[in-house]
Amino acid sequence: MNSFGQVFRVQIFGESHGGGAGVCIDGCPAGIPLVLDDFNNDLRRRKSGAKGTTPRLEGDLPEIVSGVYRNHTTGAPITILFRNENTRSADYNRLIAMPRPGHADFTGNRKFGGYNDPRGGGHFSGRITLGLVAAGVIAKKIIAPVLIDAQLIEVGGSKDIPTKIAEAIAEHDSVGGLIHCRINHAPVGWGSPFFNGLESTLAHILFAIPAVKGVEFGAGFAAAAMKGSQHNDCFIDASGKTLTNNAGGINGGISNGNEINIRIAVKPTSSIGKEQTSFNFETQTMETLYIGGRHDVCIALRVPVVVEAAAAIALADCCCLNTNHE
Ligand SMILES: Cc1cc2nc3c(=O)[nH]c(=O)nc-3n(C[C@H](O)[C@H](O)[C@H](O)COP(=O)(O)O)c2cc1C
């Protein structure tokens, strides 16, 4: 559903072309300093505008509707709303009969019996990640001094990001990307095995980010080709620091005090400018599909800050859970 977390509980809402999108956070500790300017940096990083991102420009101005008084969180639920201002819904009319390959038009329509909002992808739009980023700003404050840094390291399988973006634009196509997320200064002991181990919790929220198709910790899939003698991380001091970090900072679902290392694969945008075929459910025939609307050529360009927010929310929940047990 649309809620995540056990103590620091985040509920996202909204649609791409509805009234707006946002987040409601319950279980946030009281007394955390919070002003609107705190959101600026992370919201700017998610914004479109760079080459390879959607031409749809939105103000993305947060409205704090509840849970903050005199520039501090109150302990009551915090609601943050972003109003939609720049919508062009007619672009999506045709996609009701002819779903986009790779998008959620077909699955959303079937699951919700045709009552889903198809405009701009509705609730399946990347716009929903605004609420995640806003909650992430607060979560980052809760987990400080834990530091999360996510960077785009590859696009289309290459480190030459501008060239791959330019190629995809020229071909009216799209391109995927790889994000590296590093989390430092997490204490030993976060994560609650069995089902709420740290890998499970992080993977759960990271896979909720639209277009994320792969998440690996430490050596990840490469571990399957390694020997134990290569993969084992040898301890080098009393704090639990290890010589290598193939585990990605987590053992048994519990943070081990080393850097938490995650790689996230983001797929190429499904809405492409190239002609494709799809099934027309009205005429019951295969037809050529031209997708209108405004789209990111490379979603991964905008996802690093969303990854940071998602990781921060998961860690804030672990942190609050740990505090509750003390
Ligand atoms: C920041 C962000 C921006 C996105 N922009 C687009 C877009 O412009 N066009 C599009 O087709 N999908 C876009 N997506 C991806 C869709 O939301 C996603 O593919 C869709 O919900 C289906 O989910 P899935 O790809 O995870 O199966 C974006 C996702 C994110 C996180």
C-alpha cells in the first residue's frame, strides 16, 4: 500500500495531474528544527531542467499543513503538500485504450477496474517521489550524524554520462542508469531480523521507487562467483571495522559499523519518442503507438536524491525502533 515504516511511518499520496502530491509522516519525534528552507537543496536535486530530464517544470513548493509549530516538529502527524501547477492531461487520453509498453497503464487499469487516474501516469508517476524527498529531509535530521550520499555513476552502461544522454535524445529513445549509495557513520546494530533486517528494509523502500529494477548490497550479484576466502570481510579492529566490505556493511540483517554500500539500477524511461506497437483494447488490434506528453529521457538523473531520501526514511525507522527498545 502507500505506507512504510513501523515507528517513523510515512504515507505518500497524490497523482501527477491531480490536485497535488505529498506525504504524511506519523511517529516523527517532537522538537526537530524544521523550516521550509530545509527542503530547498534536496527538492532542487529532484527537479527537472537538466539535459535529459522532462520539459515539465513545476515550482515544487512545499506547504507544511500540519505537525510543525514555531519551526519545530510537534510530535503530531506532519503533512507536506506540493500542488500540481503544470499539467497537460490531453496527452494521455489515447493511453487508456493503448497502454504504454513498460509503464503501469495496463496493470493499474486492470487492478483498479479502470478507476485509476491515467493522467500523467496518475499515482504511478515519478512525481509521487516528491513526498519521499520531503520525508527524507526530516529523516536525515533524525539519523544525523549518519551521512547518506547517492551519485549517478553510469548511464546506458557507460561512465560517459553526457554522451549517453545526448545519444538517447538524438535517437528519440531513453536510457537507464546506475546509482551508487554510500551510508557512513551508521552504528552497529540497526536492523531487526528476521523480516525487518536492514537489507530487507532498505530494499523494500528502494524497490518502491518507480523505475528501480535492481538493488544490490556490497559485492551483490558478483558474490555468487566468489569463493568464501575472497568474499569474507576480515575484522581489523575492536570496532568491527573490516579490511574489505563485500557484505556492504550489513551482516545478518544488522548494520556492522562499516560503510553501507548499495547499488541501484534504474531502467530506461518507458515513455519514448520512438514509434512502438501496442494492443488497442478498443479496436482489439495491434497498432502503432506514438507517445505524447513530456518525459524524462533518463530517469536516473533525478533519482539519486530520491534514493537518499528512501534510505534515510528506512534508517530513521530503524533508529526510532532502536531508541524504543533502549
Ligand atoms: C523521478 C522519476 C521520474 C520519472 N519520469 C518518468 C517519465 O517522464 N516518463 C515515464 O514514462 N516514466 C517516468 N518514471 C517512471 C515511472 O513512474 C515508472 O516506470 C512507472 O511507475 C512504472 O513502474 P516500474 O517502472 O517500476 O514498473 C519516473 C520515475 C521517477 C522516479
